[in-house]
Amino acid sequence: MLTVAFTGGGTGGHIYPGLAVIALLKRRGNCRIVWLGDRRGMDRSLVEREGLEFFGIPAGRLRRYFSLKTIPDLFRVLAGFFAARSILKKLKPVLLFSKGGFVSVPPCAAAASLGIPVYTHESDVSPGLATRINLRFVRASGGRIFTAYAATAAFLPPACRSLLTVSGNPVRPGFRGADAAAGRAFLGLGEGARILLVLGASQGSLELNALVLKALPELTKYYTVVHQTGPGNGGAEPGERYRPYAYFREEMPQVLAAAELVLSRSGAGTLWENAVLGKPMVLLPLRGSGTRGDQVENAEFFEKAGAAVVLRSRGGEGIRAEDLAALIGELAEDPERLAGLSAAAARIGGTDGAAIIAGAIEAALSGGAPGGGEDP
């Protein structure tokens, strides 16, 4: 049986899209699938929960600045390269698919050194540091590049553009068949309930949580507010019109399907899950010195496409709860505008990234030859 290796990790956003591709490959049952990830992080639990083989490797963070942790992290990256190379040399996969994140760089380098084609996917409008590094391994190995957005081509070296396929973002199959009635049943809400779903991220968002709690009396005039707060972040006391949850797991697709409107950060995975279900969005992207600006770029794309409204500060005042409440109220009272946002989101989400990438991998499998495994 031929083998396909996956890598990526550090956050769920670098794992769940890969799992979406794997879900389609597993239906065919014609290949062995393994995952190389951070042996110390969340990667193992997420991957093994899907019944996949997991190989842990040392992983060091890649930084765009120097700190006291830079040197030990470089040694971890080097150790990760040799560990990944040993694993891949034994497995002899047809290809390595990378979903990005700092843990993906050593396996991609190792695969290229063994002549194993490297496929990579970028979820954001502009490539992150790991993707920019991995592009050289894609080129060296004769691999392929997949991006969520056509605009990403402008950020790639000219020599890489011939390797590019615009695929959209892979979204797990459960979202495409999600049942709104099941979501309302999980929440204990009737069919007529209007739901505003608030999503910070897997760990929540302190800024978004604080704004929602301040605006809650106004928001609940229109909606039952279902609030994913993040573990340990609490929230207001639960009530008839306010339902806080630390984190949604398997029930997330159904809860999202039940929502009339989504208020969220602008991580790539969340945006595309919303789009698959045609959800109107109000976006508050992560911004400032602690981020490279990818969420701002993602949010602006969805806004320009007519699928979202981006919440912005007034001058130097920062985001105000009053502005959030006013915007949500305006949308709640304008069903035509909500419908327009929904239709635009659904047009974006109609591109099935998981199917496009799985198809490309299956085409490589049909070639039948392992991609290397011997010393060059």
C-alpha cells in the first residue's frame, strides 16, 4: 500500500484543514496516511483522535525577530530535520503534504532532501513565514502549491507561480452537511430562535469577549447570544438569551448551521467554515504588533466580496461596545442585507478545497511510485 505523509501543526488552524483532506482520502481506502507533528504540542491528540498514525518530532518556533529562545529553537529545528528524515526514509511516502506552521519546515526540508515531492497549502491571503521557507522545498522536489486565494500569487516568487493551484481552504466534510435543527437541539433553542454566534478562536478572544459582555443588553434585544468564550475565560451568567460555552467540538458544524449571524475573529479556518454554510459575518480581526496582519487581510477579502462587515475603531478610540451593538442591531433589522451577505459567503464557500487537494493527491497516487527514500 502506498503512503502519503502529512505535516503541520502548532494550532488547530494548521491541523483541521489537513484532516479535511484526509477525511476524503480515507473514504477511498487505498493508501496509508501518517502525520508528522510536534511531539510536545496539541498535534498528537487532534491527529490520533481521527485514528491516524502520528510521528512526533522536535519542533522549534520560527521567529521574525531575535530572542533568547532563538538559538535553542534553531537546534530543535535541526533535530526535527534529522528525525523527520529518518521517518520519511523508512516510510517512503509518495508525497508529503504540508499545512504549514513552524513544525512543517523540518519535514518539508527532509522530504526535499530525499526526493519526495512536497505539496503545501497556504490558508491566508499572504503567505506566512513557514510557507515562504517551504516554497524552496516545493520547487526543489517538483511539488505543488495550493492557495485559498488567487491574490496570493502576487506574494509568490515568479518561479513558483507555475506550480500554483487556487483551491480555496479545505473544510471538514461535517460542515457541508451540517444540520441547523441538530444545532438548535444541542443549544436547547426552538426553531424560531434567532442566534448570534460569537467565535473568538479555540482559546477565545479577550477583546471580543469584553466587547460582547458590554454590549450584551443591546445584543439580546435581537438575538440569543451563543458565545464560545474559550477555556477558562468565563462570561456572563447563562440565561434565556445568553448561552456561554468554553469550546465547541464535534457539535460546532451544527451550532454554526443554526446561527443567523456570526461575530468572529478572522482566522482562515473560521472564515471558510462560515462561508461553506453561507453565514453573514461581522469580523473583528486580530491586529497590532502581536500579529503579522494576516487576519486583517483575510477580513478585508471577505468584506470586499460582500460576505462580511469589518468592525473598525473610530480614530484612536479603539473598538467600542456601542458601535458593535449598533452594527448588530442594523443587520438584525435588515433581512435583505443579511441575505446579501449570506449569498456572497456561500459563493466563496462553494469552492471545495478539500476535494481539489485530495484529487491532486489521488492523481499522484495513481502514478504508483514512492517519492524517494534513498540518500541523494
